Amino acid sequence: MARHPFEAKLRHASGKVVIDLMGEINAFAAEDMNDIYNQAEASDSSEILLNFSAVDYINSTGIALIVNMLGRALQTKRRLILCGLSDHYVEIFKITRLTDYMDIYPDEQAALAAS
């Protein structure tokens, strides 16, 4: 399976900040993940949607980066919402009980409609 370097883009939709994640989420993505989350926080939105539909791979370091985002969201009373995760990663998030703290939707349309 061909893998791609990490990229992230920020945009706004339906009153939420959306972070489109692309490629691999691993240690090489740490700085960019932190930077894009800082931009999302600066928007003052109470909801941040992480869109994983273009993510190829997430390793354990990538999961830790997402947990870090969750911690920051909880500290600032923001809601972290996820969409577009493969069934494999949804299962990992359930097993690790991350779903106790963030909502996961199958796609962006469902995530934007929920609130």
C-alpha cells in the first residue's frame, strides 16, 4: 500500500472548524498537527471536527497525537468530533475508550448534521 506524507488543512463548515487530515499520521506529523490545532483553537469555535477520510495510516504515535488534541479540547471546553475513520481505527478508538470522550461519525455530512 502506497503511503503519503501528512498534510492538514483548516476550513469552516456549519459553525464548526474542520481539520482535513491527509496521508500518514505518525511522529513526522507532530509539528503540523500541533500547528493546525493551534489555528483551530484561535478560531474560538466550540467544536472541532477532525476529518480522517483521506488518512492512509495512523500508528501509535499518531494515536497519541490525537489524544493530545483531545486533552487540549477538554481543557478549553471544546467538543472534538471525528469522521471518516476506517472501521479498523473506529475499533481501536472503541477499545481504548476514546469514544467515551469524542463522537465518531462515518462521514462529514453526518458529523456536521449532529449537534
